[in-house]
Amino acid sequence: MDCAYHTIMSSVVGVPPVVVCSDSEHRQQVQVAAAVDVESPPPVLQLRRRSANYQPTTWDYDSIISSLSRRPLPLGASEETEEEEAAADDDDANLLQVVVANGNTDSMYNISSETELVQVQASLKDSVRRLLLVLQEEEDDDRSRLMLIRTIHQLQSLGIAYHFHQEIRGILLSLHQQQQQQHRQHHLDLHSAALLFRMLRGLGIPASTDMLMSALREEDDKVITDSDGVLALYQASYLAFPGPGETVLDQARALAIGKRAAGRRDDDDDSDCTRLPLPLPLPLHWTAPRLQAMWSLKGKGDDHNHNKKVAVVDPAILQLAQVDFNLVQALHRRELAEVTRWWKESGLGVGDYSFARDRVVECFFCAACIAPEPRLAECREVLAKIGALLVHLDDIYDVYGTLDELQAFTDAIAAASWENCRCNHLPEYMKAMYSAIWTTSVAAADRVLEKHGYDMLPLYKKAWHELCKAFLVEAQWQQQGHMPSFAEYVSNGWVTSTGPLLLLHALPAAGIIPITQTQTQANNGAGAGGIVDYPRLVELSSTIFRLCNDCASHEAESERGDAPSSIACCMAEPWCAGEEQARDAVQGVIAETWKALNWEVVVVVPAAASGSVGNDNDPCCSSSETAESMTTTMANLCLNLARIIHCIYQDGDGISSPTHRMKQMVKDLLFNPIVHLVL
């Protein structure tokens, strides 16, 4: 496996262009009537189109629209008029009713409006902020320092750290400086050291592995009995960078797995919220934080829950997490209703378009995990809409379209003016797709131009064309029976993952314009024949997207004769002994790609942002605080894309053939609020 892994990693280089063949070589003709009258019109040649037999959507769109479409109330927004509030009170009361248990006395509080719940949230935020302040003032006390680390860990695990981003960053920077200064260095046990290491790197602070090694050396004799430390060490190991200097983290992971497998602990001893069974379905760093918070709060699914029991540092933290989850979910539900209405009005999910997957709810679920914070509503909307279109477009290129049709569609997307492009030569099913792409991307570009002063439409058009060209290459591979090398496949596949186009729309919607040089060229009319210059972390997260998708869909795609996947490409290599070895090799590439992504997020992107502070040509980074905020948002969007991809493809193809687990996750995240608040 090691030899195979190094072979494919070293071979990922540029790809030669592929010439697309004429459609006449690939069309299949069906039998026509034997007897044809001389005066009869010539027989019509029918196309035998491929079909993937995708299952229809399981969601009732009319119910979603009618029962969930309520007025949005962003957190912290002004109150509605009396009429607006009264119209929604009945539904809000049902949705937001909570049970509050005080000691042994149960009492019922009906939260009659979302505004009241926002007030409860604000009070709880103040309580948690005061707790952080008290612990920070006592930072030199060993007990308070350890409590501070565990408190921040819990805020992150329960999905409410975003409310205290600046406070948490300041605290972690202070703790990091103390660990770097030998004369002020405080002893941390293995558990606390591993937690601090993971949180520092997770926040873009390049902590050294020396922090872990020091704790390991001091506790070597008793590490086998420190189950909390072993599990925290395991989680920290996934924040590794590439290179030989970080191999200690790979060794630490192997140590943690070995110790955990060999250790015997009391099943009732689950006092720490980081306890979880091994082998793990996903490490915390590869898990979408919104899902992790949901599993922690609801205790759903032992196999996927990283917190069997929430160890409360302070009651206000758990209360805030529960209230916040309900508020954010209510906002997401209303957004889902609007996106669902848009999708239904497009008509793409029914009738003549039923050959493609209808997955708008699943796409919104992914969007809510990629950009969960209330302030990122526009980001969620564009991710869900573009995602639903991409699922449909992927099926056109993968399954339904002929090469001549696909070439014509690709050329139409490349037209200088989408609005004036003549598409009469396209089949009807492609005209609808073209129109949906045009209207959705133009609307997104207009919004960015209005709010941030950047015209993103030239880049959007380039990105759509690049994606269609990459899709066309895969269609040609399928039609010709061509088996690309692994390197050739990956250099095309990270584009066909659709990750680059999704993030290109999502980042500006969040106020981030990461491709300023290419943007300037596009606006000036220069570089018209060039390509979109995506940041490296976009390429890396999209590569993870592509490979995780392949691991889940390879078997089904092979059975129906689709284009080769990365698994098939590995199996065709001379070093590969079979599918199991190919899968191991691809998993190795995924792990190494994560290391490269960690490096970009923790080291490269923050350094670039620091260099742009004060740059008059980059108004997004006019101050250090703005630059840090933008960097964090950009990194989280890219990381969360890779994370949610791991989740939906973990137990199969959660988009093509949604499993029961996938459907239940969607219900729990979007439809089932937490109804019991324990005070």
C-alpha cells in the first residue's frame, strides 16, 4: 500500500488536452419499420439515452413551502410589526416551546415568539462571556487555565464558539505565547495539551508539535490509563501538516489507536465529552461543526456521536447551545422554504427532466453545514441553488446527453454574452438548464456588485465554462472507453467535483473576493482566454470532494458504465493488485491532501492576509481585524465543504441514493428542534 500510495502521489502532474470525438461515432440507432411508403417522410432516428434510474426525491415540497415559509428574523434584527408577529405566533409557539427543569421542579415556559427567544439568547451570551472573563483573569492559576481550555473546547463542540470568536482567539493566543516562553511555560497534562494544540491550529495559529511531545514525555508511563488524553491526542493528530517534521503526529495517532484498542475502561466512566468509540467514523477535524453540535445536543446515533454525554462546564453554556441551535434551525427552515419554492418554479425536478437527480433539500442541508452562521444567509442560498443546478448538470453530462449535444451546450456556456446567446439549436432539456444557470449566476453577481463593488459575472462565466469542459472530457472518456492515469484523472477531477464553482459563488456572497488579480484582468477585458486562478485551498478541498465521492460511487458507476473513477484509475495501474489496494491508496491521498489543506489554512492564507492589510487595492483587508475575520470565514467555508463531503459519502452515496442515515440527518438538522432546555 505504501508503494502504491507514493506512486500515485508523485504522479499527480499536469494533463495533456483531450480531443473530443464526433457524436456520430457514438450514437446508437434503433430499428425502424421495415416497410416504408415511397411518399412517407424519412424515418426519424431515435436516440437510446442512458439512464441511471435515480430514485425520486422523498421530500414533499408543497409541505415544506406551506408549513415552513415564515418571515425571516435574523438574529439581532429589529422586532416585526404587531401584525407580522401575531401572524406567526401560533407557529412559533409550537416550534419554540421549551421545557425548563430547575432542580427537581419542572415548569413549562411557552416562548410565544422568536423575539423572546432571541432575548433569552442574548442574556445567556452575556453569562458565558462573563465566565470567560473570570477564567481569563485567573489564567495563571493551573486549575483555571485547564478549565479555560475545556470551556473553549465545549463552546466549539456545541457550535456556539462563533459568538465569542474574538474572545477565544485572544485567550488562545495568550496561552500559546505562554507555552512558547520557556520561563512562563506551564505544565499541561496530555489531555489539555492535545486540546490546546488542536484548538490553536484549528483557529489558524501554527502551534508546534513540541507542545504534545513535552506532555507525552512527562506522562509516558501513565498515558495508557489516561483515556481522555489518548482520545484528545487522536483528534489532534488530524491537524498535521505535510513533511517529515510532522510525522510525530502520525506516530501519535498510531499510539492513540493502539492504546485505545488495548486499554480497558469502565463503560460507565464517560465523564469527558471527548470520549468516543474506536475505530471512529470520522475524526472531529473532518466532521462538519454544525453536525457535531447537533449530535452533541441531541445524542443521536452512537456510531456518529462524538459526545456520549455533555460534560457541562457551566449550565449557561449548554442552555445557550440549545437555544442557539433552535434559533439557527428556525432560520434555516425558512430559507429552505424559499429555496424549495425557487426550485419548484424552475421545473427542473419533474416531467421531462426526471432523468436527473432532484436533490434540492440535500443541497440545502450541505449549504447549512458549510455556512451555518446566521450572517451567512446569502452564502447558504447561493450554495443550495448552485448545488441543485450542478447535480442536474452532472447528470446531463454523465448520463443523458450525447457528445454533440454536450459540445453545443459547452459552446453556449462559453458565449461572450449569456443574455444574447442564441440557444435555439439546443435540445429543450438543455435550454431550461442554460436559462437556470444564467439567471441564478447573474442574480448572484448582481448582489455582489451591489454590496461589495465587484463584478463577479466574468469569473462566473469562466468557471461555468471550465466546469463544462471538464465534464465534457469525462464524457469523452466514457464514450471512448479511455482509462486515464490517476494524475490525469485528478487534474480534471478536482474541477468536476464542482467544488471550485460552488466556492467561487459562496466566497463573494460572504464578502470575500479571493481572486483579485484574475478579477481585475477580467474587468479590464484582459486574459479573456485564461482560466480562473483559484486559491490553493479551494483546489485541495475540491480534491477531497472528488476522491470521497469516488470512494462512495465507484461500484454503482462501474455497473452502469460511467466514466472511470479514481478507484478504477488506480486499479489500472501496474502496481495495483485489486480494488482493496486501490481504495487504500486513494484514502492515503485523501489523508495527505488534508495535511496540505491544514498547511494552507494555518500558515499560508493567514500570512497572505497579513500582507494585504492596508492594501488600497484590497478593501476587504483594510485592517488586521477585518483580514483575520475574512481569513477565518474563507478557511471555514473551504474546510466545511470537505467536511460535509466526508459525511454525505461516508456510508454510501448520500446524494445519488440517500440512505436512511442521510435522511435522518437532514430531518434532525433542519426539521426537528430541541424541545427540552435543562437549566
